[in-house]
Amino acid sequence: MLDKVSPEFQVVNKSEKTIALEAESLVLLTPDQEKEATSELFPINYDGLAKAEKKGDTNFLGQCLSTGSETTSVWFEVSER
């Protein structure tokens, strides 16, 4: 069983291009899955995220559960809704 602290969502990266993030940078999460995933914009598969989260909440986005690697994981803090 997985004990989650935030809603579960997935970044939709149709191009499968590598996305590099920098610490302290801003990333907009959007439910518009037709947008291209970039280091500034992540299309996600969860329409209700804006209603489920508030400023200051944190989200963990990673592949550790499937790959065992923390090199592809990142924590996000909600700065705006």
C-alpha cells in the first residue's frame, strides 16, 4: 500500500524529450494535455489539481517507484493557484 500526501498526477510528455529543471524555478502545471511539455510548462492528467491544492502545498513527482532512481525526482511547492 502507498501512503500518499498529495493528489496523484502524471506529466504528459508526448514528445518524450528530456526536460531539465533548475532549482527554485517556476513551472506551470496545466490540465491542457495538448500543450507541449517544457521546463516551464507541464501538461498533467489531472483536471482537479487546482481545486485540490492550496498555496504552500507540496507535490512529489518522481520515478523512484518504477525505476528505483531518485535522479529523476523533484518536489514542487504550490506558489499560486
